[in-house]
Amino acid sequence: MYRSIVEQLAIYAVRNEIRSFIRLKALKYREMRSRYLQLPSHYVYTACQDAMTRAKSFLRLKKRKSTNREYPEVRKISIWLDDHLWRTRGYMEVSVATHKGRISVELEPHKQYWRYINGGWSLGSEAKIKLDYEEKRIVFYLVFHRDVEPYEPESYLPVDVNENNVTVLMGRDAYLFETRIKEDTLGYYYRRKSIQRRYDQAYGVNAKAKLKALRGLREKKKKQDVRQKIANIIAREARRHKSAIILEKLGKKVNERMIRGIKDKQLRHRIFQAAFRGMQSAIEEKARELGVPIVYVNPKNTSKMCPVHRKPIKYSDNSRIGRCSLGGELWHRDVVAVWNLLFRALEGNGSNAPSFRGQPLDGGCVPFTPTATYEPIRISKSLWARWKSLPPIRIDTILNRMKR
Ligand SMILES: [Zn+2]
């Protein structure tokens, strides 16, 4: 019933180009309500919200000409519940209003559930449920809230997301977290393709075995894992030092750098999604959770200019090391980028960055010696993958450990 309501509403909204929930509700609530009298009335209300988000994103797709469908397809659904439709009874039981009255369901909590319950989070009034026919169970999606004390940032922590690493400037040290995002994305892409080819030949295009093999790659989960761990380290470090995180403002230009040399359009899209958007939103989410402010700066040419002399750096061929055209010193490309992100934020360059009094603004604080290549501290994935935040160890310890 819920699916059918959402479907009708979404189609109606798209057909009439309705983009507001209030308008959709005003036009269709009564009609839907009278058609589904056996359902608690709030289902029509939440279905309106559900349908509206679907209609909106479909209209966006259509505007961008990314779909040639006439109407959105309501395939996967989860049922939206508001505070009238469900409530908890203690910690282990949930009661849901249905067309057959209120029913009680025993909760089998995910281990994160206790983490939130015991960690000072409060349970939100909205929830979603999914009917899992295969496993004969109902899956609950709960929302937890927590108020975080916001703070006035006292310094900045610039973050540069690259195709195969995430570089951050913590204090005066640039840390380069190796991620291999690009290689992994390419690897998964080719593995998927080969599975598809193999199974399509053997069993036909819609075989269940193929889906199972594709799920076996666990691509999404593994990528999320990488992102969340790095986002955790960055956000915790920022919180510890009362810093604001600096991120690049994403634009069309940015992704060019990531996907240079890749012709396949779909593949370019995937790499962009996987690397930039994914990493950025993981950091944004974690920062929000910890109350860490974020500042966005214009990313244009951040790795091209020497942060000390403000003159172009010349990179030969595909090298990540370049030479300053004025001072002659060597720079690592990703280190240049984080320093320049910092200066842009300090200068408030086209962004909403506050400028800090007392924070050194000039290149004088860049720790460089004219003869040495300014290299970041490389941290391999095998190392950072086990960290919860940046451990208080000295740099030379990390370097020694990595050489071993
Ligand atoms: Zn220079």
C-alpha cells in the first residue's frame, strides 16, 4: 500500500512539476487519505515526504538529461515513519501502527545501537523500516541526535584529496595518507566488467549468480571503510586542536586533475565519485558529528605556486616533485597544495574563512630548507588503517617503522 501511494504521488508530482511538499500535500492528501482509509493517516503524510524527495531528484535528473524515462520508478522502498507511527518500549521493543492496529516487534539491535544509547545520543522521532521478505524480518533504520558544543576555531587544518592519497597539514607537518583510491576504483571496475562478461555468457544477462558474484566484491563497503577511517583521524585531530578543517570547494575543474588520461566516461565518473565526493562527504559528516567547523576555499592552482615565494613551481613530466622558479628549492606537489589551501583560508580568498589574528600569515612559517626536498610524512595504509586518531609519536618513529 505504501509503495503504491508513493508511486502515485511521485508520478503526480513529476507530471505537474511540483517541487514543494506542502503543495503536494495540499493537492493530494485528502484523496489519498480517502482511498486508503485502512491505513493510519500519517502514512499518507510520510509518503508525501518520501514521494517529494523522489520527484525532486527525478526532476533534477531530467533537467540534466540524465534519464530518458517519463516518470520515476519506485523500486526500492523503505517505509518512512514519523513519531505517530512508531515508538519504542524500553530498549528492546518497538511498536508500529499498521492497518491492523499497533503491533509490537522485538528489537535485535546492531552493536552500534548500544554505542549511541550509552554515548549520550538521543533517539530521533523519525525512522524508516524495510520489509525483508527473504529473511522474514523487518529492518529498522533509526536516527540518533546529539548536541555538540561548537567552538571558535583557533587554527586551520587543510586537507587535500588526491587520486591516491589524502594529504593534511597538521601544525607544520604535512602527512600523506596513502589510499590508492584510483587504483582500487580501476581494479574494481575491471573485476566487475570481467564478472559481468563471464556470467552474461554463461547464464544470460539477468542471472542471480552474477549479482551474487558482484556482491562478493564488497566494493562499496571496503571503500567506505577507507574513507571513514581517514575522516575519523582528521576530524578528531581537528577537534583536539580546536581547528577548522579546510576543504577544496568542489567544482567542475577539480575533477579534471583526478581523471586525467581516462577516456571512458563512466569510469571517469566513478573515479571522481569515489575519490573526491566520497572522501569529502565522509570528512564533512564526521566533522559535523564532532562539531568541527569546515571552511571551503577555491582549489584553483593550489599546487602550482610556491607557498614561500609566490612564484610558479615547475614540475617535469609526471613527477610529483617540482622546483620553485624563484628560490630553486624542491617541493612535493601535495605539500604545496596543503600550504596554499592554508594561505587561501587565512587570506579569506573568495571564501567565508575567518582570518585569525596572531596566526603567521606569511611564508615565514613554512619549515623549509633551501636544499632539501620538502617531502610529506608518508603513512602507508597498513599503518593508518589501525589508528583511531593521529598517535602522539614522533615523525622519525613513523619513518623508521615504514622503512622496516
Ligand atoms: Zn619558492
